[in-house]
Amino acid sequence: MTLTKDFTQKLYENFAENTKLRAVENAATKNGLLSSLEVRGSHAANLPEFSIDLTKDPVTNQKQSGRCWMFAAMNTFRHKFINEFKTEDFEFSQAYTFFWDKYEKSNWFFEQIINHVDMDDRRLKFLLQTPQQDGGQWDMMVAIFEKYGVVPKSVYPESQASSSSRELNQYLNKLLRQDAEILRYTIEQEGDVQAVKEDLLQEVFNFLAVTLGLPPQSFDFAFRDKENNLVKFEGTPKEFYSKFVNVDLSDYVSVINAPTADKPYNKSYTVEFLGNVVGARDVKHLNVDMARFKKLAIAQMQAGETVWFGCDVGQESNRSAGLLTMDAYDFKTALDIEFTQDKAGRLDYGESLMTHAMVLAGVDLDSEGNSVKWKVENSWGKDAGAFKGYFVASDSWMDEYTYQIVVRKEFLTEEELTAYESEPQVLLPWDPMGALA
């Protein structure tokens, strides 16, 4: 129907006569919507006390970049390093993995353009919309670790572009879209595509080295532990990973909760066009129900290990208070609005998907071993939230807005492991399970 003047006037008068809404109008226009609807009781119900509490290490800060997935992965390694070598604090270089991820994503993009030259328009537009970005998936992080290793932050520190990546992404994507046209033209003209691609990759490498700095191929490093013992290292980044991290990444699998009709539980899934390192293992997920999902996370924390996880962090999130909870804001009482869409509906209708990766660093369990609330290690710096950069997530919030965890294979049942290792169903490139944290 057309919106007539009379109909709109009726809506206007209904609002004008509603004294409750006029009061909320005054509060919201003065203080902002969410500040006006904040529920005080949600603070008291989500105090930062946990029956399993694995770390109090200072939180890291990804600054103005989308590197949360890297920070979360390296934070899990950082806890291990700090505990084993008894250091006060330590960080791996997120800028180092950032460099190689950008380089590999550029090559990945070129390969998709070359190998799918006859792709349909929607797929081509999907690739060209964002040739590369800061975000990623766990398996993509594994690919970088296995190929390039890691270095301490002091060896390859932050740059302006790694701390604030908008400019880098703008011009790298501008270059890659231009390169896509060059590659497709070369193919049409039956030219030497490989030679052209190598020249284009040199340009990409030069751009990254200028903006992020040339990464080290070998380095010296030394630190003192809490007992004042001097520990020295000399070698390559891969050797540093072997000596100071020494985690077999093939032991870890991605587990998701996607309760949509097109993704039956206890089956494995991958996503078309999703990856970064050509030739590395596929991005692959095992889909399980939420009760099992949480039990797997708890099992790993009970074994003393934190958990990488992906969620939609902006949903029902009180950033200043450090709370992720379903009762953070009261829309129903104030505005007569109730959000009733369930998790599957939000995924199907584009309301939610994974946007951020963090670390589960603890959990509060009831007398029967069920989760009540979760300790979340964020990467927004110590001033985010009210708990020195850590957040508290209610159990109901985890149910609704958490989509992915990474756990060791040993916690899976034989049936689950078989399902994970089976040939995965390939999801479309724009499926929400292909979202990058």
C-alpha cells in the first residue's frame, strides 16, 4: 500500500498521545538509545567470578584492525608460553602473521580469478567486492602458522598500517581488482598468465613490505623468565614456533553451531572460495547442537586449555560494562518491541553471523556441571569493559550468538570425528558460515 498522509498522521498522533514513549523519547534523545534502555540487573547477574578461571594475563589490543582471529589464536599460544617459561608477559607478533596473510590472500584471489575464468556473474562480483580483508577463519590461521611460523612482537613490531588497516586495505583491494582485469585479459589473449601473475605478486609484495615492513627470515631473541634465567634463541620463525609453541595444529578441529535446515548436525561443511594459502588444508567445520558445542568447550577448559571461539559480538553487547547478555537492554518495557527471531532465523535472514573471534578463558559451572556464564578474553585493550579487557558472557547469550569453537580432536566422540573427517558439503561463497572473524 502507499503511505498516505492520513495514515502517517494517525501514527503521529498515536505516538504523541503515548506518555510512556514520550518519556523514553526524552531519555533516548538526550542519552542515546542503548544507554536509556540499559538494565542494571544484568550487571549483578554476571559478576566476573568463575569456577574454572584459566588466565589473568593482560589482554592484547588489535587497535583499528580486523585481526581478532589472529589475536585470539596467538593468545591461546601466549598463555602456554607464559606458563611454561614463567614470564611476566609476552606477545607474539600479530603484524608478522598479518603480512603473510595479506600476501597469501592476494595469491589466493589471483588463483580464483585464473581457475574460474568462466564463473557466473554473482560469484565474480562476490570475489571482486572484497578481494581480501583483515578477517579470517581458524584453518586459515593454521595455514599461516604452518608455512611461516611465528616471531615475538619485539622482533616484528606494529606499524601504522597493521594497527590501523583501513588505508592498506583500500589500496591493496584497488590494486587487486585492477590485477583481476589484467589476468582475465591475459587469459583471453592466451598470454603467459603465470609470468603476469608473478609480476603482479611482486607489486603486492612491495606494497606490503613498504606499509607493514619487511618481515624477518631469521632473528635473534632473548628473554629472562621470572627466576631471572636468560633464555636465548637464534633461528627462523618456523624454528621459533617449534621450540616455543610446539603445538600440533592437526590435533585441532573447528566445531560450529548452525541450527539452520540446510545444515544437519553431525556433518562436516566447507565453503566455496574460502581460504588464504593455496595448497593448505580446507576450511572445514563439524556442525553440532548447542548443548554438545558447550560441553566440548568446557571439556577443553577442564583440561587446562583456553578455547578460540567466534561469535557475533555486537549483538546484545554492553561494551562499556564488558557484558554479553540477553538482558542487557529492555526494549519490550520501554518501546513495546520484542525481538523473537531465533538463531536459525537470524542466520537465514541476514541478521547475524560470526563477526569476531576471542578466547574462552573460563566458565562458571553449576552443581551439575552445566555452564552458567563464561569468561571471555577480548583483544580490544585493557580499557574495554569493566574487567581490564575481559568480558562476561551469559550462558543464554552464548546459545544465541556463538557460532564456532576450536577444540582438540580427543574430545570428540568416534562418531563426531568420523563425521568431521568425511567429505564435507560445500556451502555457497556467501553462506553465513563463511563469515570471517
